Amino acid sequence: MAGRLLAGTPPDFRFCSAQTSPAQPSPARPSPLRPAGSAHAWARPEAPLRSGRSRRQRKGGGAATMNRLGRRANETLIEMALSADDDIAILTKFKPSHSEGEECNGPETISTAGSEIPSSSEGLNSTETTLLIPEHQVIDKRHQSKDSIFFRDGVRRIDFVLSYVDDLNKEWEKKLERRKEFESNLQKAGLELETEDKKESEDGKIFFVKIHAPWEVLITYAEVLNIKVPIRENDIPPMVENPLDCVLFPLRLPEKVMHPEPDYFTAPFSKDKQELYLINDESTFFSPSMRNRIVNYILTRCPYGTEEGKKKFGIKRLLNNGTYTAAYPLHDCQYWKKASDPNCDSERYTLYMEWARFLRFYKEQPLDLIRKYYGEKIGIYFAWLGFYTEMLFLAAVVGLICFLYGLFTMDENMSSKEICDPAIGGEIIMCPLCDRDCEYWRLNTTCESSQYSHLFDNVATLFFAIFMGIWVTLFLEFWKRRQARLKYEWDLVDFEEEQQQLQLRPEYEAKCTQKKKNPVTQEMEPYLPLTSQAVRFCISGATVLFWVSLIIASMIAVIVYRLAVYAAFASLMENTQTLQPISGLLTPQLATSVTASCLNFVIIMVLNFFYERIAIWITDMEIPRTHMEYENRLTMKMFLFQFVNYYSSCFYVAFFKGKFVGYPGAYTYMFNRWRNEECDPAGCLIELTTQLTIVMAGKQIWGNIQEAIVPWICNWWGRRKARNNPENLYSRWEQDHDLQTFGALGLFYEYLEMVIQFGFITLFVASFPLAPLLALMNNILEIRVDSWKLTTQFRRPVAAKAHSIGVWQEILNGMAILSVVTNAFIVAFTSDMIPRLVYYYAYSESEDSPMSGYINNSLSVFQISDFRPRNEPKENPENFVICRYRDYRYPPGHERKYLHTMQFWHILAAKLAFIIIMEHVVFIVKFFVAWMIPDVPADVKAKIKREKYLTQKILHEYELEKLKERLCQGDKRATEKEFIATEGRMELSRAI
């Protein structure tokens, strides 16, 4: 709701004088919402190629021209929204006309003194003038700053740039014809073009077409896109200062950076009510991000001809077929220094200095400036990422405390003491962990791993699991409040969805040749037949299912690797003397787990690389109707794949490994060949921690390399030739052309990365309390990496609106609910928490030390003579008679030999009861917290109501004033009853 302009005076509606004759024109009077004497909306005195007369001066001779233009523009809006036969035909109909004796809106081509190119009035049309540039025409680059963001007249701002290479291949003529038609239609749509010859480019190969949207085009499409503009300065007093502001002062940015614009009440733009808005200067009324959004809207719908009997349109198709090589809006300056032009705000420089440098990691983000420069869609992403990082601080602190508790109580852990005690663990002989090749081993060889396991498997684990279940609810609910505040501050309250997002995609319009009547608008619109949709969905579903099956197959391959190499690691560590010093720390189980995790991470990244391209291809094949549908479908496909890809190995270790082993003499086998893995005597939790750490940390490191280093190397390679030339010869459009493209799916991958990380710190956090701390450190870096690459390494993205994080909100809600279930199962089945509690309360034999004897109680006895030939070790040099294994079964000689004991069923019942109790407690607390915290803050609700009331009041007063003018001018249609009805409506509005 910020605006660039100073607020006007309050409306002062005065009825006309009784002496004014109806036949005479009423005297000029101040605009109701603008100070008298301020520049009017139609005045452009600074433009050398425009008429210097104000709108009031033109109301006589020029009014007909402006009315005619306004009428045609209104037709443009209606045709664009509701055209039955050709939704884009209007772009070739809208051409601003000029009154007789009035100059046009500036040149459409490069004009140079002494040029032999004839003007349009000399018989060459504007398109030909734009395209045909004589080879002998040379322009001295030093006469104008090449860092300028304006046309050569220094007045008209460059809103968009198209580039192309004039390659003489077999399709050269076809591409030339497309460009001529496309640029001609852009000019007919009202845009102004200026072409830079390839001789003026750095490499002498690239043409640049600069595009400017004049005022008439901006106001036309501002109404189409429902852009909100300021009507009055916000009179609601600011919030009461936070008493902690003095403490947080070092984290604050300067006020001019945090709030670059004043706060205004706003209303949707309407060409018929321009007097309502605080228009102080046409050239700055619409911000550059609004301007490039409007131009991009036209570019995506502008036609360029008919090929193969189908209408072709849109810059995206022209980019895909090579007609143009790039299309982008310009950055306003270089990121490392301010622009020399005083008319440039140098916002990119400000963002770099205050936001994108890593040394500013402790500072808050200038969200209003980000929104102003990049648009609301990118702004809302950084707002969410910043809020998520702030909330991670609390989770990281609590997780660190839980970790420190485990560290400080490590020496007090009775289980580790018994395992490490030579008199207890040293005398317990464990059964071999693999068939034939593995030997019997003593329990105390796992002393170090059991001690490290206590770091994460302790009482604090239960507390942290419950805490994270509540934390995730607080995060989501407080984000809703933060999002509601941003929606109000950024004029998104009445914004259901980006109108452009809800409109038909150009690809949908082009590929769907059949049309049917829309039951709402009663207009003909393209549609995809149901049979075609069904076939496409079947192909899409089968493709996704195939890739998910491929992930599961790769996970099974990693499991087979675990089973196959364990014996090799066991033999290697037993026979290699150099590994003996670390054999206590690096056990065969841990070595297998680490290598398998690394292998799994490599497979994850490879599958992810290929599936990203497959997901985009099948989503394109489905031909989604709107941009919103496209993003949602792609999001669900990518998230489903990534969910299975990244989390499948963690689910295996947490819920399957060691659960279906059998017992010595009756082991279970995968594919009747590989014996299932067993957990460490201290539990599988340490292995889950290892798996989670490697995959999570590896993904974050690799992601930062991809996001920062790869674009930097590409840009360095692309710009290396410019280093030998003076900076003033390297134009602003060429500098931006050499940057990387921030595509339409740029934010999609950023969200996906963070949501996958969110899953790691919620779904499996009970196994690794330090996960939020790792995520916090990564996100502090992530914010600065994302801001740095966006500000320095990428072209300026086209501004787009978004009122929320979209479908990602629902995905986060789903993961929050699933996390309660997974953590309850991890505490119950993966950790040793429940068996220890059952032993403590039901089976302990010592009152002085209740946990003494737990290790011996948790290990069952197996008679070696009962081994099957397939399982029996090759050697038994010490002639052991019995060995122990991790389970609760009756010993040899018992009538229920090797069957589960009653303690096993007690523990199982306790585990199930714990899951049910924990889930219900956490869910009750979650829903209660969600109910207690309103989604919209009370002060925001008051501001929304105040703005709606004020907007209605101003609009009603404006209509009343117009009606008074008509009565004064003798308009017979303006009856006294109409005047009374309008006043009554104002009173009713006030009462409401």
C-alpha cells in the first residue's frame, strides 16, 4: 500500500455557484484529492517530444482525442477479458491516436542527425523504421551514459528489453518475419520501441529492442490487472513501540531502507476516476516493477502470425523457437555503485549493500524494498524464509539444550556403563551379524557407539519430540498472522489470486482449438476435451508412478548393498591392523551405515536431476488451464517425488531396519538370499541420526553450491570479454543480458528446498535434536545466498503478485500432522526409551540402581548347536556354547523355546499406548493453540475496515461531486432524485 507520491489535501467538495450559466463551461478548480497547482496526470512538460500543454489546456481541442483513446482502451479491456473468437486480437487494435497538430509520443526508432532513414511520414511505416538499420549508421557511445535505463531521448524509461541474433540460417527469413509482425503488433498495442544495432553491442552480433510503455498504455492495463494505487495518506496511528526495540536496535536497518515509501490507503485504478489518485508525476506514478509487469502481460499475449493453420502468439514461444534470445526488464543500476542518473533510485545498489552481503546476516530484511523492486511474489518468499529462520532459533536453542543434556549425562548412563564394563559387556558373547563369514564378538566392542547413542537417545528425546509438535503449530499459526499483516501492508487483502494467474495460459489457448461457452461469462473460450484430459492424466500418472517405483528400487538396491558389504567390512576391520585403534569407534555397522548413506545421497541427487525435467515435461503435456493450475500440478508432482526420494532411506532405518530379523537359526532373508540387517545393541537411533545428518547436510551444501557458485562461474565466463573494454561501452541492457535467467520456476525450487528441509527437522527430529540448529545455520546463509544471487547474478525477474505461499502452506500443514505420528513411532520403536521404562517400572530387581541389569535382560540366549548349517560361522576358536542376541525370547531348554516372552508383549503394548497417548496429547495441544491464536491480528482487522470505509467514502464523494458538476452544466440526465439517492448512499455507507 506504499506509494511514491506526496499525499494530497483532503477533498473539498463545493457546489457550483448559482450565477454560473449552464451553457458556459465551469471554471477550472482544484482536483479533489490533489493540491492546487500540482502537476496533473496528463501533463508531461519535461518530455521534449510531447505536447507541453496540460490536460486542462487540451480539454477543448484535445478532449475528443483523449475521449476517443479512452473509449478504445475500454474496448481493449473488454475484448481482452471476454473475447469470444480471438482473446488477443485487441493487441493489434490498440494504437494511441494523436490530435491534429499534436506530436506523437516520441520516436519509435533510433534517430540520428544526418541519418538517411526516412521518417514514418516519408513513406516508411513504423515497423520498417524499427527493423531496418543502415550499416553505415554509427552512434558514438560516449555521448550518452551506457548505464542509462532510458531511451536515447533521456526521458522515456526502458521497461523491457528483447534481444536476438541475426543468424543467417535456413530459418532466418521466417524469424525475421515473426519479429516484424510481433514488433508491429506491439506498436499497435501502444508500446514504443527503440532498436540498438548489433554493431553497437559488445560482441557485434546481438540486436537489442528496448520497449517503453507510455502513460496511456499503463493506465489501460493497470485497470485490466486491477492494480491498486494511493488515494490518501494512511491516517491510522502506528503501533505502540515495542519495549525491546532498544535491545533489537543493532538488528535494525535505516528507516529509509525498511520503509522506502510513505503509507497510503489505496484503491484499484480506474481510468475514469484519475482525479481520485495521488498522481504527482506520470513518469514515477507506476513503479518500475508495476511497469515491467504490465509490459510482460502484453508480451505474453501479443500475436505474431499464423503457422500451420494455428494462431501463434506470446514472447515465450518466440524465445523457445529462437526468434528472440532473451526478454527481460532492466536492473536500475550496477549493484556495486549508485547510478549517475539522479532520476534513478539505485534500489539494486541499496539492496546489495543492506541485504545481499553476508556481513549483514544479523540484520533484518528490507521486505518493503524487496517487494517494491522484485514484486510481491518474491517478497512473500523472503518474508516466509525470514520468519521460518526466526522461529528456528527457538527450536535450535531447545534442541541444543537437549543435546547438551545427553552430553552431560553420558557418564551416568547405566546401559553404556554395563556395555563398556569388561566384567559385564566383556563377558557377553554376541551371535554373528552375518552368515558364515562373521565371527562371534564381545559386546564391549560397541562401547563408544553406545555412549554416542545416549547423546540422542535419552529422556530429553521424548520432551523434544513433544516440543517440536507444538513448535510446528506455533510456526504455522504465527506465520498466518504475519502473512495477514503483509497482505494488508502490500495491498493484497481483496486479492484472491493474481488475475494474470487465473487467466488462461497462452499455451492452453494455443493448443486447445475447440471452444465452448463459459456458463458464467456466457462467452466462448477454448477447452480441452474430457477424453484428451483423461489420456494425458493417465500418461502423467503412469510416469510419476514409474519414477516413484524407481526410487523404491534404488532404495532396495542400497539395502542390498548394506547386507552385502557388511561381512566385507567386518572381515576387513578384523584382519587389518591399521584399523584396530579406531575399531571401537568405527564398527562394521557404522561403516556400513555411513557408506550406504553417502551412496544413497548420490542416487538421490542423480534421480532428482532427471526427474525435474520429466516433471516439467509431463506437466506441460497435461496443458493446465491457468498459471495457478500449472504451478500447483508441478508442485505436487515434484513434492511427491522429492518426499519419496529424500525420506525413503530415513523411513527404512527408522521403521524397518532391525524389526524383521528373526532370531539365530531362523533368520529372515530378502529375496531368500540376503539376511536382514540387525540394529546395534544400543539401538537403531544412532544409525538414523547418521543417515539424517548425511542426507540433510549433503543436500544443503550441494544446494548452496548450485545456487551460488554455478551462476557466478557462468556469469564470469560470459563477461570475461568485457573486462578489456571501457565500462562506459558496456550498456545496461548488455550487462543484464549476460546475467543468468531467473525463470518462472526459480521460486518453486527455493520453496521446494526449504520444504524438504522442513521435513527433515520435523519428521525425524526425535532422532537428531541438532537438526534445527543445522537448519538455522543453513538458512542464515541461504537468505544471503538467495539475495546475493538475485541481486548480482540474475536478470531482474518480472514482478508478480502473490498473497500467500500458495499450495506450500497446505503441504506444510500436512507435514506438521505427519511429524507427530513419525516422531511418536521413532520414540516408541526406534529408540530404547520404552523398553527401558518398562524395565525400570516392572522388571528391575535392584532398588538402589533400578537400571542395573537392563542390558542382560534385553539380550536373549541362543544355543550354538541349534545353528543351521547356512548360518553357523566357519570358525569357533574359543568353543563358545551360547551366544546372545537382541530380542525378548525364551532360552534353550524352556518349553516355549525361542518364542517371545511376556515382557516382549508388555513392551509392545507400552509402545502402542505411548503412541496413542502422545499423538492425542500433542494433537489436542496443537488444535487448542491454533484455536487460541487468531489468523488475523486485531489491529490489522481495524486497518482493513478503516481502509474499506475510507475508500467507499471517497468514491461516493467523488461521484457526488461529478453529479453536482453535471447539474451545474445543465445536464438534464442528472436529476435531483439521482443527487438525493447518491447522498443517501453516502449516509448509509457511513452508518454501516
